[in-house]
Amino acid sequence: MPMPMSIEWKLLTHGKEKRLENKENMFEIEFEGYKLFPLNQVIEIKRHHDSDQIGNGKIVELTWKNESTRCTYQLLSLYNVN
């Protein structure tokens, strides 16, 4: 059975993002299923769907594998502290 794909315009982290070592302001997060994000465009970053925006980021790499999406993004601005 094929895995559905969704097109996203916001990055919802649910607190699962991981900071990449030796790369300034770079993070990685993995999602179940296939998600498509705009690459190299500024997008909103939120913890949850109904929470306030926590900052802006730019998706720099997407990898689809084993019915999951790995997203690497650069945090461009942060509106509040974790």
C-alpha cells in the first residue's frame, strides 16, 4: 500500500528536533510518512499546530526513506527561549 504524501508550509517540531554538532544553528528532525517542504525558503517554526510561532527557519535538505522524512533546517531567528 503506498504511503501518502503531505505538503507542509510550517515546521512543527513537537520538541523532537536535534541540534547538529559542529554546524551553527542547524537542526534535524524526522517525521513519519512523506512530507514535502519548500527548500531554501523562510518558513515558520512552531512546537505544535495550535502554539505560537517560535521562530523562522530554512529547510536545506529533505531525505525520504523507509516511509519517513528526515528534514535538516537552519534556525534563522528565535522569538523566545526554550
